[in-house]
Amino acid sequence: MTRRLPWWLGGILMALLLLFSFSVFGADRPIGASTYIPYYAGIIFGMDPKDYTYLQEIEKAGAWEGVMLFGVFVGGFITSVFITKTFRFSIVPTAWKVYKNNSIISRLSWSFFSGFLLIIGARLAGGCTSGHFLSGMSQTAFSSMIFGGVVLVTLLVTGRYFYNLEDSK
Amino acid sequence: MSSDEYFDFVVSRTEDMYNIVQAEGHGSFWLVFIIGILFGAIIQYTRVDKFEKIAGFAMGKDTIIPKMLFLAIGLTSIALYFEIKMGYASYHPKPMILSGLIIGGIIFGIGMAIMGKCPGTGPISIAEGRIDVVVGAIGGLFGGFIFTKYYDVIFKPLMGESYGKTTLVDVSGDHATLAVFVFGIALVLIAIFIPRMELFDEADLSMLDNNERPDTMALQEHEKFEVVK
């Protein structure tokens, strides 16, 4: 059994899953994966939906994604343990050590900050890699193409200047 | 809120989550859960949740993410168009909130390059034991808290007004079929022709036998790859 799925097979399987989710036999809606974070935050921080308009707006989408993301967590755990054999505890990613630094403090503080940015950005735009890129562009939505273009450019520019790509060669 | 009240609140909100999904008509709890399992398994099995893949793409050292992403979008766009024509699905595009998309896209892109995850791949990395992503998720939850708290006064105005939910299919009218084919095929071709580059993590591969390692296969298939140790 192969321990890694090639990108083209992954792409085809992802397309089939999206088509199933869109169809009336599946969920009759697109897959999204960023609304669940403010939904979970509302639960964890004890925010009553009565007091917050945003929680009222995302009540349904947040619950749907909240359940889906439980599944994502379980699915990732199963394959990491039984197929890819990649389950292990680690703090600093290897490429971060090579192209940034060896500091745990640095990685964890940047993690907190970038996690914060990811959610603020995704909620401002109304979607993330799943909701905009995968589901949105599959529907040929212009909103998702704009988001996709902006993210691609920003991602590449940030990667170019944030990491020390010259020193380590 | 006392700790008892807080506990009851969390339990009742979690029950709500289950009840909303059951009543909403977008698949039962178990169906949605299984969609999640498959989503997580496909991403984990292809390893595109890895820091080396996402941040590696940002560094210009790995192109598996755009290849897989564009292939999936290209195939889905064409097939979904016909699925909808046959009446088995419908479009649910997101609104064109121009300033929200641009400001949000910039903030999201910066976060994605540094975190090396996105909101969908994060939970998968947590499930395989990445502690830094747990800290990132706490940052994300804090972001969700701030966004919800200041939605009316800061974020909603920042998102600007919506210019509708237009799609390529809408604007091409009678030529919609052709437009979707051109769009879909172009994306598939882009996916195929983006040069394949990979950044492998030795720690990720060390448990595998020699003949299972993707870097030994990469040696035969393409030249541009790098293993970080």
C-alpha cells in the first residue's frame, strides 16, 4: 500500500468529494472550513448568540462546519497513524529550523500571531482555502477568483521575504 | 457566569450544534461527519497539510499545493456545471465584498505563509501531533473572538458593500457551457504544467521503508526536490 497519495489522485478524490457534498445526495452545499472557528470561539468564550449579530449570522454554517471539522480531525488522525505513519509530537517544523530559526519561542509566538491573522482574514473575505479556493472557484464565482489571486500573490511575497532563503544555501 | 453556568452553556451550545445540523437539511450529523473524515483523510494522505508543503510553496520550493488545488477546481467546475444542469445540485457563490476580499486576502495570505497551514488543514496537523499548530489554533480562536466581538463596529464596515454573487456562468449567458469548459480545462492544464517541485521533511519520512519514501521516487521522476533534516 502506498504511503503517500500522488497529487493528481488527491486532486481527483477531492473533486469527487466536492461533487458529492454539492449534490442533493450529499449535503447540497459547498465545503467550507473557517466559519467553525468563530463558532467554536463563541462556545469557548461563553458568548451568547443573543448578544452578537455575527454569531446569529453564522449559526447554521458554523454548526455544519463544526461537525465537519470533528470529522476532519478524526480522518487526519486515522491516516496519520495507520497509513502515512506521520503521527508524532513536534513543536518546530523542520523547514522552519532550516529557513527561519531554531527557537521554540519564535515559532510559537509566530504561530499564535499567524493563526490570529488567518481567521481575521478568512472571516473578512467570507471564506478560506476550502470555501473560496476549492468550493468557490469550482462554482466559477468571481468573489473567489479575486480572493484567490490576492492570497496567491501575498503568500508568495510573504514567503519570499519572511524566510531566509539566501543564507542557508 | 459561574463555572457551573459556563459548563451548562458549553454543553447546551454543543447540543445545539448537533440539533442544528440534524434539522438544517444539509445532510445528517453522520453524513457531515463522514464528509469531514474523507476531507481530512485525502488531505493527510497527500500530505498537503504539511508546513513544508504550504510554507514551502510560499518559499517557492514546493508546487504540490497549487497542482492539486487547480486540478481539483478544474475538474469540479466542469462536472459541477453538469451536475447542476441535471438538477442534482445548485450554485452557492459567496458575495463580492470587494474590500473584504482584498483586505481579508492579504491578511490571510500573510498568515498562511507564516503558519504554513490554513483553517482546514490546521486540525489535521493537530491530529498528527503538531504542537505549534495547537498554539496557532488558540490564536485563531482568539481571532474568532475578536472578530465576533467587534463585528458590528470594525469588521462589518471594513468588508464594504456586496457587488452581488456573480459567477462566470451567469455572465457568459448562452455561452456558459463553453466558458465553463475553457475555465476548467485551463485550470487542469495549469495544474499539469506547473513544474513539479517538492520540499520533503526527513522527520516525516523516517518511519518509512526505503522503497516507500517519496523522495526516492522523486529522484526518478523529477529533478527539483529537496529534503530538509
